[in-house]
Amino acid sequence: MYTLYYLPGTCSLAVHVALNEVGAEFKTVSVSVPDGQPRPADFLKINPRGNVPVLETDGFTQREGAAILISLLDAHKSTLLPASGNARAATLEWLMFANASLHPAYARCFFQHKVLGATAGDNPLYAPAIEQVQKLWNDVETQLGQSEYLCGKECSIADILVTVIANWSPMLKKPITFGPKTKALFNRVIARPAYLKAMEAENVTYKVAA
């Protein structure tokens, strides 16, 4: 039995989807609190960093999203993460793109929201931050010129994570443009039963697909 600590619609949603995909037995614990309030004390004992996702099983705790996804999919031998060879290498590359490039690019914008509030969009550092987000999505569109999914003909965990992150775009103070191939990817991914089930459980609406 797994326990997933999550915040609705955040990167923990990708773990929620993955748990559904592999048919794992799990329960979820939301650590959502009003803006400006600390995370629940019980959760901070588990993860003093205060971030999600956190996944517990058999007395073992993981607190970093990409590590959780790799461990989970390997344990269940899921096709979302190939077992070896170039297919695995490509999937890991795009998973890390989502985790280490795309996610931090959004985080730089959201940090300005937190510090500057309504005036964040006027900050001279905000436009370059948005430009970096857009550049990364342009990279995705270019990659999808080669295949329906980021790593070939089949959906991978990288496709799921970029689809989760894309849905944060309406919170930005300047618009992001998604290419037609990228939007088509989102539509394919969110149509997966595991994704639909996770969105329903977290009460998340997908806003950026065509």
C-alpha cells in the first residue's frame, strides 16, 4: 500500500496518474492549506522541505518527484518507462527536461508572483522568465514533429509530466503559446483513463488543451 501526499494539480498529479496507470493500491493525503499558511505539522515531520510529492510505502519515504516516478514505474515494470536501451535513455532525458528545466522555469515566475503580487508582471525580470518558458514549449513542439509522443509512438511518463505542468500556464501573468502538435499531445494524454481518474479525484480541470 502506497500513501501519496499531494497538492491538487501540482507535479504530484503525475505520481497520482502513474499510480493509477500501474494499478497500485494507494491512498492520498492532501496537504493543501490556505495561502500563506505552513503545511500541516504532521506532514512537515515527514518532509521538512514542505514540498510534494511524497510517497510512502513499507516504511520507506521518497520526497523527489522524478525519483518517485522512476522507482514506481520500475517496480511495476510499466511501459511508461522502458526497461533499457535508447528508449529508456530518451524517456529519462525528457522526464528530466520536465522535472529540471520546465518545472523550474515556471517556478521562477511563480516566485515573482509570491514576492511581488499583482505587480509581478511589471517586474523587468518577468518577461525574460516567460520567454524561457515559451522557449521550452517551442522545444517540445519541435520534438513532436518527429513522433506523436516525446519519445516515440507510445505515451511515456515524460508526456504525462509535461502535460501536468502545462496546465499551470493560465496562472502566469503573460500568455504561453502551445503549438498544434503540443496541444494534440495534451489531448491524447488527458484522455487516458488513469489521467481522467486522477483529475477527478483531485477536482482538477484541464484548461490548456484544444
